[in-house]
Amino acid sequence: MNGMLAVLRRELYSYFITPVAYVFLVIFLVLAGVLTFYAGGFYERQLADLQPFFDMHPWLYLVLVPAVAMPMWAEESKSGTLELLLTLPVSLTQAMLGKFLAAWLFIGVALVLTFPIWITVNYLGNPDNGVILAGYLGSWLMAGAYLAIGACMSAATRSQIIAFVMTAAVCFLLLLAGQPQVLDFFQEAISPRWLNAIGHLSISRHADAIARGVLDLRDLLYFVASIVGWLTAGVLLLDWKRIR
Amino acid sequence: MIQTELLTRCYGLLTAVDALSLRAEPGQVLGLLGPNGAGKSTAMRMIAGFLAPTSGTALVCGHDIRKEPLKAKRALGYLPEGAPSYDEMTVREFLEFIARIRGLGADVAHRRFDEVIARLQLEEVLEQSIGTLSKGLRRRVGLAQAILHDPPVLMLDEPTDGLDPNQKQAVRSLIDAMARERTILISTHLLEEVHALCNRVAIIANGRLLADATPAELEQRSRYHGAVSFSAAGSDVSRQMLERLPQVAAVEVDPLDGRVTVFPRPGQPILDEVLALLRTQGLEVSEIQLERGRLDEVFRQITTSPNLGGRA
């Protein structure tokens, strides 16, 4: 527990001491705003909700979350500090959790800083704030799933660039898998049961419900299972690298 | 206490550490000596828990690194090769992080922090980020990290590599001061370091343990052990006479400065005989020395014997 908290603190600290964190926050906030108003048609819909805002999140995270996750382990192996960290009395699982939670909290901060859009929608109309809160929580959970993929990819390589590209590619595939166009394309080739299974594996299917502010247990389970699964894979990968 | 039992590590077909069995007790400074690529760092990385052994195991203070890795790591202070640390942190923040991750209580951490900072003379750079420090200072920060929790076992991978002579001296006296109650394992390829620090030496090459002895015992294996060397005017004349002495095995004259070295037959003291001869010859001896033995010669002899194969 001590070990995990120490790692968490150190990671959070290193996010905020470098300018990268502030650059990230600014880009995230600007993109979230611009995409909501222009691509999402926030005004044109004439509805007092944040669905266009949340609809953009799976795509926004596709670029930004891999950037947050890429240094997680790749930087440590490159600079040699991995040897220091792994010879301190902290287990791989604790170190992974500490790093993951720090990055997740950081993205949580970014999400909280989008509050002006919540104020805007409340100023313009009477939205259901419960739905908006559910949307935020769901979105944060989805960011956690992206991050866990990034943590695993970062554990796989010493290069941050490779970690970024692989994370973005995996997330993109998982997003695409649920798009109707893609599923229709495969309709002839695969049986409907498998098609349905692939659809359920996709991030976008679960993200849609979240954007509407519906926190279904199945969607929550999907994201929690993704986080646990990818983090476990990352820990196993790091352990395998010790033996190899 | 550190003990390794048939510790082995393979990278694919290459065996980097081959059935290494060592034992170091409290109060001992054991030097792992070997050419570059001999497997010193790999062995240390396994004991420290960074790499997993292919077979065999190691005990740190009785804790098996395979079965109780966290307990073993708690008992160990480890300076990895090159002293890696988080460049963006200041020295103070880095050591505070180490104290937290090692679970030191606030008052213990505070006391140890002050002690370690004073011992390694880091007061002036406490608020500097580690990335801006010189190589010598970074090494000292690495040492501070390794001894912060006052570990019973200390393992230092090339602790003085790349330091200037003054810094080397400072690090050596630090290790010397800590050696009394602790078990210390250092790796080095510097022979002077073995003389200065270690009370036991393990020579390894190609991952295998080739010798485990005190520095004095190793020196005795040198053909220079007990040899007498001197500089004298007209030493050419005396060469034949020296060779005729029954205890003398060989006489060599350095072609550059004319220094004469007289090698004894094994176990035969020759200093008195050589002195007597020089006196009767009336040679003007400007300097004379009884050799203890040369570690570099023993090292070369052990690590390059023909049965070792090519890699070194």
C-alpha cells in the first residue's frame, strides 16, 4: 500500500512538474470545446444536454490518452530507472496500480476542468444534471479503459512513440469494431452470433449509452473488466521481461 | 548476509552467469572482479530482484529472492550501474520518494535523511533537480538512495566508475566506514579498488567463479610475490651472479630503465641473499623493493586461461 501510494504521488508530481501536463490540459480543453460546438452541433440541436460533448470523447481520447500513457513504463526502461523501481520493495502490481491511478486522476482533473460547458448548458436551459454526472463518470471510466491499454503497450516497449502508436491503433480498432459500417461489411463472412460478440467487444457500443447518460451495469462491467484485463496483461508482460 | 546458490542466468543461448555460488558475511566487503561482460552486473541484478534467475537462487539476510522478494529487497540497499534516478526530481524530493516507498516512519525518515545528506555532502544541491547534477554528484545521490534505510546488506555496482580521484577517495572512505557491521558486495574492474576496499575477492569471467580469496592470497599466486627489484648503476655485471644464487628462478632487466627484478623459486625468501650479494659487489643501489605480488598479473592469468573460450 505504501509502495503504491509512493509511486502514485511520484507520478502525479512528475506530470505537473513538466510543461507537458499543461500543454495536454490546454489541448484537451480546446478540442473538447471546439468539437462539441462545431462537430457536435451543440447549438443547432436546441436541446439542453451534453450528449454532443460526450459523443466526442471516444475520439478525443483516441489521441490524447495514449499521449498520457506512453511514458508510463517506456520512459523508465529507457532511462534505466526501471532497475531502481523494481529493486525497491514494491511489487509489480503495486507499481502498475500506482502509475495507472496517477494517470487516471490526471485525466479526471482534465475532465473536471471542462466544467464551463456544464455551466453553459445550465445557463441556456434546464438539463438533467443527474444525466450529466452519469455521463462524466462513464466518460472517466472509458478513459480508464484507454489508459489501461496504454499502460500495457508502454510496458511492452522502450520507445514512447511506439507505445503511442500501438495504443492508438488498438483503441481505434476497438472503436471501429462496433461501427455499423464495419459490422455490415462482415455480415456475409461471419455468423450473426460472432458479429454480435465483436460488437459487444467494441468501445463505441458501450460509449453510446454513456453519452446518453445511461450507466448500465453491463457497460460498467465492460470498462472495469477492460481496465483489470489490460493492467494484468501489462504486469505479466513486465514480469515476462524479467525472466526473458 | 548474501548467499547465492548455483545462480544462473541465460540470455537465449548465451549463459551470462553460470552456477555462481558465493557467500558474504557481515563485516565483509566482497569485491566481484571481472572483465567487462563477465556477468558481474547480471549477477547483481538477479540478487537485487531486477532480473529473474534462469535457475538457482540467492538469499539476502536469509530471505530467498524467489520466495520472499519484498523482504529481500527491504534488507538490501542497491546502487545500480550508472546510478539511475529520476532526472526531473530534486535531490530532496527523490530521497523523500525513496523514504516513502521504503515505508520509513516520519521521524526515522527525518533522522536518516539528515545523516545521509551530511555523510554524502549533498546539502548544497538539495533543491537542484538531479538532471542538472554532475556525474559525481549523481553517483552520490544514488549512494544516498541506497543507504537511506540503513540496510544490513549493501550492493554497489561499480560505485566509483567515472569519478575523479578525489570523489573515488570519498566514496571509498564512505564504504569503509559502513563496512563494520554490514555485508557489502561491490563490483568493479579496477584492481586498485580491490586493494583499497575489499577483504575478499571473487574473480569471475564468462559468468563463472574462477577464484574466491583474500587480496593477499591472490597476490601470493603472482610470480612477483616475494620478488626483489632494484635500480643500480652497473647492474649488467651482477645479473649472472644473481642467476647463480640457488633460490633464484629468473632475473629480468627492464630494457627501458635498467631496473632489475629477481624472481624467487616458489616459497624461497631471497631478499637477504640479494642484499648480501649487492653489498659484496659494492653496487650503488639507488632503490630496492620487495614485491608483494601483482594483482593485475594474477587477474590476467586467471581470466585469460585457455580453457575459458573466446568471450571476455
